[in-house]
Amino acid sequence: MTGPPPVRPVPALRRWATDPLVPVPLLAAGATVAAAYGHVLTWAVLGGLAGYTLSGSV
């Protein structure tokens, strides 16, 4: 019986991309942009829901 398989080193780019702190600034930037275009996004969502309802998909 042998021991556990050897652990491979994780590439630096993958480690950086999967770090828990990376999504925080990205979500903050997205929230800022969404707040700036809130009125447009509201009408887009309402229009999509109205189209879905009127198409008989409900």
C-alpha cells in the first residue's frame, strides 16, 4: 500500500483568480455601475417580465 498522491503546486494565476478577496472589488465595481444605470436596468427587467407574461409563457 502506498501513501497519498503527491500534491501538485498551483500556478500563480490560478491562485490569484481563486483568491476569496478577488471578487470583492469586482462586485463593488459592478454595484457602482448598476447604481449609475439603475433606471435603465429597471425598465429592462420590467420589459422582459412583461414580454414573458404576454407571450403566454406563464
